[in-house]
Amino acid sequence: MDTTVAGKLPSEVHYADQMLGPQTNPTGAIGLVDILRLLRSRRFFIASFIVVGVLAVCLTVLGLHDRYTATAVIVLEDGNSQVMQEVSGVQANQRTRSAVETEIDILTSRKLAARVVDELHLTQNPEFSGNPITQAPDGVVDRLIARSKAFVKTFMGPLSDGGTEQQSGQDTAITALLSHIDISRNDESLAISLSATTQDPALSARIANSLAQNYISATQEHKKEDLENVIGFLQAHNRALASTITRDQQAISNFARNNDLPVEARDDLIRQRIDSMNTQLTTARVSLADLDAQQNQGRAVMAGDTSLDGTNLSSALLTSLRAQRSELEREKAQFETDYGANHPKVRRVAAQITSVDGMIHNELRHVLDDLSAQEKVAADRVHRLESQLSDLHSALQDRSLAAIRLENLQRNLVMNQNLYNVIASQVGKLDPFAKLTGANARIVSTAITPNQASFPHRRRIVVFSAVGIAILALISALLLEVCDKRLRSGDQARRLVNLPDLGSLPRTNLRPPGRTGIAEAFARRRPTVHTEAFRSLYLACRTQLSGTGPVVLVTSPMPCRQSLECGFGLACAAAVDGRKTAYLDLDVEQSGSLPRTGKASPLGIEDVLAGRCDLQEASSTPENIPGLSLFRLNSSLDPLGYTSSFEEMRSLIEQLQANYDLIVVNCAPVLLVNDGNWLSPIVDAAILLVRFRKTTVGELSSAAASLRASHAPLIGTAMTGVDDRLSPFAKRRRRFLGRRYGQVDARGSAA
């Protein structure tokens, strides 16, 4: 492959989707092998965590005092009589869960605990008084705690003044007592267990029995007090009701008298008068209507619109005139028949009829005047009756409102009378008092002095703590592994920078160490774990290099000794493969002693660049590896880019390419010195080294980005310092090499 700068594609483009090294976990799932690998890699942390934790638990357990638990049992019962149930409205046979929980809360109240403290004089007990002076610490942990408290009090002074010392001491004892007792029950059972735990077994029994007895006594006292309060309240309320009833009766009597309210319905005169006036008003209105009708008829008759015969107008004179006119009409008809219409008798009768009609007309006028006068009288009567009815209705309305108020007063009176009767009945039943003030519970089991400590169970605590600490250690190791940003596999590096993993180089454990050990391992011409790793790296690079004298740049993000060993091992593997190889060590900080050489030269690369010698004079050749030539910086401590020009370095590389088949250049760390970027235009391939569990994600990303910015031909990464025991086939490989080459030990060094 042509890796010159002009017209070439970066090699990472060709190998972006390839992974030349082994893939650590292709599925991404965590299996048993990964867990075992984690345990092996974090074994020192896990072991230290467990040892320190177990030792701390053991020391804590040794410093704990034995504590003894005594238990008394009480059973909740019905202490109320039927009378108290009726008064309070509580059914005793229906003890709900909330009621039992309330009794448990009463058992843990500070008031009840204060009675126990006073009865047993617990304020003088060091375990409850909290006084470190009277309580002699006998354990290691107790002594440390006592000294710490004394040291704090030296600077802070006393926490309370003398005026409240006794009260604060009692409060401290009550708080301590509540922390030493435990109240429990089984499911829906009415039996309650009272447990007390202290360092003194006899004191534990006394506390449990005292708590049970004081609870029963307190319930009796409270019930007696409640009963007395109920009786006093009911009696006072009855006296108040009696006074209220008397006042209500007087108010009803006065109200009925002041508002003229009848006792019975038949005594209601206003309603009787209203009924009578309604009858009179109806009659007056009928009479008024009749008079008005007669007037209308009279006017119609006088106007000639109707005949008098069809009306009910009447008077003595009008009746006589009407009869006289009828007689004249009969005579006229008779005369007309007998004498003719123009006969004088007929004319005389017609004149009489006309005279009678005038008289009738005058009489009708008199009748109408009489009817008009009667109508005025009837209308005045109707108006007067209506006015009187309106007054009576107003009075009736006032009477109705007063009656409603009277009914309200009567209802209040009845209600107060009924309440008075009920309370008087209940108060009369509150006797005898002895039966009413029975306790709500009874003691069914008293506490005895325990002979075995209930806490601590030292063996159990140590065993379970050890298991918990081990689990916590595993979880902590897993969290450290997850949060660890250091690279642990070539697969991680490949995914991070999108470069192939060229191989993994195991952690060197050669004798002698460093490049001398690597040279001797290759010189023996026997396969070891290390030589096979360098050989694998060389073969991975060989498939990607072509042309005459390719130049391979080996560098790392940060300083590491493995970068020197990796470049030197790569050069040794190429030389053993028969390729004439030149190794240039340009790392001024990490350059150490080269291996023992058959031909040693005191001159360095800077002498060649300065023209003081040629390549042959500056080269050194290791023993038993004749195809390898070593070049190094002799004494300069400055980067090569500051002591020589780029063209001089290009000329040196071209000379090496003319004389060697492969040139391996070991360069300073990329993130510290820019020699790698400076040499990138004249190299054919670049290998970025990753230190196992040392190089972080940020370092590798920054180094790869820096080299890519200068168009360095990166072909892949290689991980150095790998713990080969983490590999699933490492043991099998060492066993195979040890069995086939018996003079090679499991670490790959000479036996």
C-alpha cells in the first residue's frame, strides 16, 4: 500500500470497519466470564474492602454491651358499663383497629413514661440519665465515644443551666426509657406485649411490669375522672335546662296574653267576624249589581230601545199606569173596530194614551232616581265592608305570625323537656360508681428476669455483616468499573477512535527487564507470550505496508515505558522475520539504555543530521539479531524538531529507506510534544499505543484528533501492558507454550 503523502487516502478509511485484534465482548452482555474478569482485576480492592469492613464490624460488636429483654402481656377488655356506653355512645364490643392503635400510642406516651421513671428512680440510673461521668465505659468503642464527648464539652461548655438541670434530667430519662421499650401485638389480637430492653436483666423486668401496672392504674384514674366530669356536666346541664324550661313556659304565657292568642280554635273571634262580613259583603255586592241592572233597563226603556214589559222595573204608580194604558189600548182597538180610525172617540183614547205614556215616563224617571240613590247606599256599604275585612285580615296576619312564634316557643319547650327527661334518666342510672370505673385491660403475664442476652447476637451479626460487606464490595467494584474512564480493551479503543485494534501486548515480566529482555527473548528464537504478541503486531502491520522502506511511527498519548518496548519489539519481530530493520528512538524523555549490542556506537542521530558521521557509524547492532540497526538520540534533551529542520529529517529518512526494508520510529508522546505531528508527512504508517488501565478515553481521543489534524497515516491502535490472565485463552496459551517449549515458564521468561 502506498502511504506517501501525495495522492494517498488515510489508511483508517480503508480499515474503519475492521477489527484486527480480538473483540472483548462482541454481544455487550455481562456474563460469568466478565464477572470473573472483574473479580480478578479488582481483587485487591474487594479483598481490602471486605477485610476492613469485617474488622470494623468485629471491633464494633466487641464494644457492644449485652442487653436483656423482659416482656409483660396485657389484654384489652371492656371496662365500661352499659350506662357509660349509652352516655358515650361507644359500643364496647366493637374495638376497632384504630382504637387498639390508640391504646398502643398511650402506652408509649411521655406522661405514662414519666410515672415509670418516678416510680423506679431512673433519673439516678446511668443508662437513662445520659451522664458519662457516672457511667463507666468498659468497651473500646465506649471509651472512644466518652473521650469524644468530653473533648466537645471542653469547648462548648455545659448544655444546660442549673435551674433546669432536674427537669432536663427527667426529660432525658423519659426519652431514654421510650427508646428502651417496645409495644407490639399479633395481627388483630387484643393482647399487647410490653417489652423493655436494658443492660440489667432485673431492671428490664421491673420496667415492663411497672409500665403495665401504671397503664392499668392510669386508665382507672382517667375513667374515674371522666365519669366524675360526665356526672358533673350532666347535672349542671340539667339545672340549666330546668331554668330554660321555666323561662320558656313564662315566655309562652306572656306572649299569648300580649298577642291575644286563643287557646282553642273556637275562641277565635276574628275569624268568626271575617266569616260574617264575607257573607254580608256578598249580599251587598249582589244587591248593588241588581240595582245597577235595573237602572240600565230603565234607561233603555226611556231611550225607547226596549219595552217596559220585558223589565223588572216596578212601583205602585207605574203598575197602575201600565194597567191604565193597557185598558186604553184595548178601548182604542175596540173603537177602531167599531167606528174607524178617525172617529173622535178613537182620537180621545189616543190622547189619553199619550198622556198616560208621559206619566209613565215621569214615573220611570222617579224610579231611576230612587234606584240611583239605593245604588249609592249599596256601594257605600260594599266599600265599608271591604275596608273592615281588610283590617280584619291584617289583624289575622299579625295573629298568624304571633301563632308561628308561639309554636316555635312551644317546640323549644318540648325539646328542652325531652332532653331534661333523658339526662335525668341517665344521671339516675350512674350508680354504683365502683363498677363503672373498671380498667380497660388486665395483666395476663408478668415479666420475669431474663437469663440470656437478647442483643447482640455476635456470631450472627458478624456472618451477615460479612455477607453484606462482600455484596457491597462487589457492587462498589462494579461501580468503579462502570465509572472508570480508563481503557481496558482494544475493542473500546476501536469504537472510540474508529481505528483497527492491531493487537494486545502483555505486561512484561522479563529478566532482564525492558528492551534488553525483549532482545534476549527474540535471540533465543523460541516463542513466548511476549514474542508472539510482538510478532502478531508486526504481522498486522505488514499486511498494510507496501513499497520500499516503509516508515512506521510508534507513539502514545502520554509518557509510558511500554511505547519504547513496543517499538523495539516490533523492530525485533521484523528483523527476526528477515527484514532489514532500522529502529529510531526519538523520545528524549523515555530513552533508556539500549540492549547489549555486538556493535555499539557512541554517536547519535543528531550527529548524522549535523553531518559529523554517516548512518553506519551511528548505528548499533544487538547481539544475535544481526538484521536490526539501532539509532538513538545521544545526549540532546530537546525535541528533535527544535534542533534540526524538517528537510534534514526527510533526508535522513530517505537515506534509511535506501538501506533498510523497514524503519520503526519511536516518538515522544503526542499530547506533550508535537514530534509525531512534525514527522507525519514523512512516515507511511502510525500506530497509537494505549496503556492498559492507564490511558483514559479523553487522552486517546485527543491524541487521535491531534494526529488526524496533521494527516498522520494512522493504521490502528495497540494496547500495551495487558494482564494476559484476563484473556479467556491466556492459560491455555501459556500451558501450550510451556508444554511444547519446556525451557519457557508461564510468564514467557527463560527458566
